[in-house]
Amino acid sequence: MRYGFTTGSCAAAAAKAAAYMLLTGKVKEEITIETPKGILYHAQILDILRTERAVRCAVEKDGGDDPDVTTGAWIYAKVFYIEGDAAQRIAIDGGAGVGRVTRKGLDQPVGSAAINRVPREMITKEVLEVCGAVDYRGSLGVEISVPEGERLAAQTFNPRLGIVGGISILGTSGIVEPVSSQAILDTIQVELRQRAAEGFDYVAVSPGNYGLDFMRRQYGYDLDRSVKCSNFIGATIDMAAELGFRRMLLTGHIGKLIKVAGGIMNTHSKEADCRMELLAAFAAGAQVDIAQIRAILACATTEEAIPILRESGSLQAVMDSVAGRICFYMENRCGGRIKADCVLYTNAFGELAKSRGVEAWFTLLEREQAPQT
């Protein structure tokens, strides 16, 4: 699969080209930068606008084969002369379509443009390289903008993270690897770190939107500040424990969380899929009839097995046992540093079970969601 280049690489390339045109007076229609990964990025320079005091140009984001919402967006850099402190020769800020940070715990402080540390370093390096080549020793301003940024941001995690007004300029390696698991893990860590920075020692976690929607329907709680952990249950617990969280609530569909009840901490089907075997084992522990256990093993989905357990009269006992084992394995994962609770549900049958400590969670969540006076 073909890799692409990050918004950070695009911003750095556009800034380098704009700086070159401003300081030399010559047009530059292509530019090369070296990404932190060591891979060269040869970028075409678009929509050039030159004046005596400033130059603006764009680079089109190419995400390669990764389904990135920013692919095709034009990342602009405007470079202009400023009277500045020699200690900060390159002053970087965000313009239209680049988000602003409004909550603690992100890469940049509150109030700053959402241009992360590595892209800022890349932009500074490339612009200073041009300054050195032409022996320019003054200060320059760099403004990064993305005309479609505000629209694109609605399809990203930015609204959840408290980044308003546009997208983030991101990237640690400078390249985009297709469907990167690391990108998901990085996002989970950012959300956890942000919550820790806000002073919370508890966190609600769900594999995805279904769990959040269930809590909203069933209990009226809008967990918009919870963390979506995808399939990475174990890694999320590891990160939460490292950040000092003391309590975790995991809400999810039985089809995914039954795996956690077997100690499986990455619930992607390519890692493990023994849903029916685990459910049958818990049914056996509740002394469900052998014929019904066989019927459970023959089911294609956990939803299909629920009526069998209900008919056996053991549905609640089985689900309570599953919930207990989920909490056991979550706490075992982090050596008991986090007290775990969970809620299990299905789309058709609603809540199946919740661990003993969940009621206390509702008090916490209700208090957190109460309007501030």
C-alpha cells in the first residue's frame, strides 16, 4: 500500500517554498523537504500569491492509501516579514481552518493554534534552511491555513478534544501509513492525557459509538468526554494506569466484551474470535442444559444466543458472571491499580448486566455533566 504525507509535511513544504519566494523574489513551483522519517517529500506548489512583504502558497495533502479525511485538502502557508526578537526568528501561528486549543492536556497549550510540536519543528527547520541559504538574519512570520479545515474537522476527533475552528496540523514521522493502528493508539493516549490534565482520576471507556449511544438511550448520560478505545482494551488500561487513573467504566456490546471475559485484550476478530465458546463456557458454569449449550455454540452471533439463555432461565446469572470476569481481567491487567466496572448490552435486548460499582458511576457522571454555576 502507498504511504502519504502528513498535514505537517504539507505545511512545512508550503512554508519552505513561500519563504524561498519571499526572500529571493523567484517563483518556486516545486520543493523538497526531508521528513522526520528520513523520507524525502517532493511537493508541487499551488496557488502562489506574491507581494513585496508576503508570499502565500499551498500544497495539496496526499494521504496515500490511508482513508484520511484531509486527503485532497490544500494546506496553505503564508510567510511574511516581521519585526521580532532574534531569539524567535520564526513565529508560527494558525489561520482560517486551523483549530484552536481550548482544553488542557493536548500537544499545545490552551489558546494556541493546533499545530503540533513536530510540525512546528519541521516548519522552523525548513524556513531557517532557506534563510541560511540566502543569508537572511531577520525574523519571519508563518501562518498555516486550510480553507476547508472547519468542515473537515467535523469528521475528526477535534470537537471531542476541544479543538475548535478547524483541523490540527499533525504528524510525528511526516508520513501517513495506511490504516495505522498507532494512529488510533495515539488518539486514545491524547484523550486520556487530556482528561488526566483536567484533574480527573476516573474515566469512562467504550469501544465505539454504539456504547456511547446505549448509555445515552438507557440512562440519559451523554458520555461525550469518554474515551473511545476501539479494539485496544488492554492498551487503554495500560495507558490509563500509567497516567494515574484509579477507576474505569467500560461499556460495550456483549459480542465484543465477552472476549475480555476470557482475558482477550485486543478484541479485533483477527486477534481472537471465541465469542460463542466463551459464552457456552459461562453457560456451563451456570448449569445450563447441555442441549442449550450446544445450541449456543451453533449460533453465529451473541445476539442470537441471548434468547437461548433467557429460555434456560439463566440469562442474568450468566451475564453477571461475564461482567465479573471482565472486571477481574481489567484489574488484573494493571495489577489492581485501577478499580474496574462494566456495563454489557445488546442492541435487541438492552442492558444485560452491570457490575456492582456502576451505580456510583452514575452519580459521578451526573455530577460531571451538571451545568457549572
